Amino acid sequence: MKNFSSIFTGIICFLSIGFSSTAFSATVTGNLGVTAIVGAGCQVNASNVTAGIVNFGSLDFGSINTIGNQTIDAQTTGAGNGSIVMECSNGTTFNISLDNGQHFASSTRSMVNAGNPAVLLAYGLYQNVARTVPWTTSSPLTGTASGAPATFPVYGRIPPGQTGITSGTYNDTVQVVVTW
């Protein structure tokens, strides 16, 4: 009987070990949902961001000896040099407007002489190289994005025939507003 009891105990131990190892292994399968929402949006790719304000650079007319009867043209070049560079999701419509600047006078943008603030030098900003499409808040550049980065130069012109222009450094600041 002792042998029967030992054999019975051995069988119980064997079976419990076998059942316990299979009771702890399992395979679980399931699904993981993956989603993304791509909205209409743009990224302005200019450098020099300070406190949330983008410094696009400047439009430099260079050194001018005399205004006289000559037209003086300039244009921005690339990101950080005055051009507006942005990338928007494909199909996003956008507007880029330029305000009238700090020294708007007599329906004209003007730069002020830093040494003599009473002297103003008139200039215009344009959307195209021919300088036939003014760039203002009421006449923004509008478009629909292709999804690729795009560069929008600013074209400037100082018109001829201005009188009373004295020597000095002239400047103005124009606010750029990009909406989509």
C-alpha cells in the first residue's frame, strides 16, 4: 500500500506540475488603431524668431547718391533676407499682407531719415518683379499651397522726382501678416 501511495503521490505531483506550467502561458492577439489628422496649416520657415515675432530680414535699396529722375528698385532674397518662405499642407489657401509701415504719409509708404525725422523718402512694395501689383493689407498676395516650400520675394521701388531728400540713413518697419 505504501508503494501505491507513493506512486499515487508521484502521479499527482507530475500532473500538477504539468498543469501549472500550461496554465501560465498564453497568447493574446488584438488590434492597434493608428490615426493621423492632417489639417490645413502652414509653417513659416524664416529664421530669427524672437518672442513669437518672425524677423523676415530686410529690403535694402543700398547706397543712393541722388534720387533725381531715376527709379531705384530692390528685392529681397531668400529666408531671413526679407523674403517670406513658407510651407503649407496641400490645398491650403493663404494670404500674405504687408501693412503700410510706420511712416505712411499722403497715401504712400515712406522711410524716415534717422537724423532728420521730418524728411520722408517715399517707396512702394510689390508682389511681382514688374512692380505692377502693390502689396498691402487691402491687396494681399493670395494662393493655394501645393504642399512644397514656397518663397515669396518682396519687390521694392523708390519713385523718381522726390524733392527735399537730404543725406542720411532712411528706414521703416513693415508688418507681415500670414493667414490661412
